[in-house]
Amino acid sequence: MGTGLSVPRAWPRPAMGVRITARLGHRTATPVCVDCRHCRFATVHLLSHSVEAGLMSELLLDLQKVSRFYKTVIGVGDIDLQLEPGAYGLIGPNGAGKTTLLNLITGMLAPSIGTVRVLGADPQRERAILREIGLCPATDILFPNVNAIQWVQYQTALHGFPTSTAHSMAIKALEIVGMSQEMHRPIGSYSLGMRQRVKVAQAIAHDPHLLILDEPFNGLDPIGRYELSEFLREWIATGHSLVLASHILHEVEEITTAFLLIHGGRILATGDASEVNSMLSGFPAEIEVAGRGLDTLVRNMLQQPWLTGIQFSANRDCAKIRVADNQEFYTALRDAANHPEVNLQSVRSSDGSLQSAFDRLLTVHRGETRTQL
């Protein structure tokens, strides 16, 4: 994330026949040829050709009835999730189950119930698939006396690369994240943002297919956030997959429009903001209307059971109308707007952002179907 940050060109993947599809930026691919001579680091093919050849034809993630219990506490509960290769934001407040779900995907936890498959493999039993996963965890680096190059090299070597190859890959990754000038300093002397960059470096050093980032923007200054966002967009554009977990919604919107909303250990919805808002059609909403004759407009709606609240501005040329069913409201609005005393200038609903969609989903999830002024 220093100057000239870009996805490394020094790590060519085996040739693949890739078909791009429009839906949520996903892609499907069918292996055409795998020729180790085209790979600069031939040891990448220590991973079996059967796994590599099936890599692009399988679902990215396939979770069937997955639950994980911590004694009497449910970490995640009854998750059914099938995702094609692509980029996804995992959105939820702290304690929603994001980290537990990521730990299940990376094989660090076994499901109490159900099955987890990543690119067609069980990460708990088929450890070779971990070569295709890069993880930047939310936890901090716990080795203050080693330097960045030593730590990233060691993490890369754990994937089976020879020491010399792991060293070269570590240097390249640290250059990408803007740590080439500081890589020989002890990690204990780094700022939080610098340590975050080093964690990203170890996650990408072995050129995984799937990059998993858990709160990756923590500790980064505005420049670092921008550079990481740019890098992740290029990572996606070059055909890699991404799962980005965050509780800060606008950060995810800058990277991808495909997201998963998680709360209380359950997936509430998947899609983009417009799809979720469309799915919530018929649920509670707040609509702001502006213009003349709003008293007349509202008078025609007062007896409707779906009207739950009205708040006028001081000069009564603007009103916030809260409804239990937005479809019913828009039907009534169309009829009321034809009254000769009514002259509407604007009608605005929720802003279509992830924050709005998430807030509305939580309202429905909690059973809060009526709102109060």
C-alpha cells in the first residue's frame, strides 16, 4: 500500500478458460490447461492437480446447515450458504458471528453441525486447500521481536514453499503493501497501521485464490485506507475472490456491491443494497415528502392502518411519514397527489445504502413492525 500498489504480475496462475458473467460480478471458469512450466514458482503445484483443476469449477463456498456452539452459546446457527467465485462483504455488528464464520471457512473451527466446503474441499480434512486461502485476521501480531520479512517468510513457508521462494514472495508482498523500507525493523516497533499492512502482506504472499480479510481497515490512516481499497479492487479485477468482513458499511460499499448481512449468528440476507431494499418492499419504512398542501395529503391517509407516524417541519412544507407497509403508502400517495390542493416537489425514501438496508433488516428481524414518533 505504498507507491504504485498493484496486484503482483510475478505470480502467474495456470492458464484457465474464464467466462465472465454480469451477476454481481461473479465468474465461472472451466480449466483448459495446467502446465507447470508456465508457473514461475513451480512449487505452487505441490497442491494436487486434481484440486487445482477443480478450483475454478466448484462453488467458492458451500455451507450446508452449519452451526457452531460454544457450550450454551450459539456462534453461528443453521447457515445455508452457496457462493460462486467473486467478491463479498460480510457485514454485521461486533459479536454478530463474523469471525466465527470466517474461522469455519478457514478450517480453524469445525462445525458442531453441518458441512463446510471451500472450492469443493473440506478445510478441516483437506488441508491442501489452505494453499488457496489467504487470511488477514482481526487479531494482532503476537511476535514483537521478529521483523516483518521473517514473519511473512515463515507464514509463507508454512504453505510448503522452499525457504528461498518464500523469502522472495515475502519481499514482493511487503513491497506491495508499502513496507519495503521498514521490513527489517522489529514488529514491536510498528504502529497499528504498519502491523495491519504486514498482516495483509502475509495473506497475499502465496497468491491465494480466496482472500479473507477480517476488519482490515483497523488502524489505517486515510491514505492507507484508500490504497488498500484500490488494491482490493484490482485484486478482484484480476479474477481473485474476496470475503471482506467489516462492521463499517461504507468501507465495504467501496469494494463490492455483493454482501452478506449477519446478525445473531444468522445470515439475514444476501445481495446488493437495492436487492435487499426490494426484498423489504411491504415492510416498515420512513418516507420524506416535500411540497405544498401536505396537510391535505396526510388527511387522506389518517385512517389507514399502515400509517404509524407523521412529523411535520416548522413551516409544514416537509413531512416525514412512517408506515408499516411502504407499498400501501405509495398506492395511496399516487391517489392523494391528484388532489388540486396538493403540489409535491419531492418524495424520498431510504437512501439505498447498506446502512439503510441493514437497519431495516434488523428492525424486521427483531419484530419491530411499528415505529413511534
